[in-house]
Amino acid sequence: MTQSRKQEQQAAEDAQQEDELDEALRETFPASDPVAVDTGKGDAKEGERKGGDERR
């Protein structure tokens, strides 16, 4: 992958994350509540650990 392609991909990912954060801010009410955002990062590993624990 070329450097410019990597930069374009990173810019697209950054824009998507910004859109998701903006949506989370709009959906957070009242303003004193924490921002309701789920990046999805780390959830797979946490689920795998939980899945492993459930099998015991």
C-alpha cells in the first residue's frame, strides 16, 4: 500500500470516528451524562475472555 493510500485510509477512519463522536454527543442528554460512545475496540478480546470463562 502506498503512503498516500495509507494517509487517505487514515483520514477516512478519522472522519468516521469524528462522525460517531458527534452522533454520541447529540444523543447524550442531559449534558451532565458521560458521552455515550462505543468504539468497539477491545470488545472482541473481552468477549473472548468471557467466553472462555463461561465454558468452565
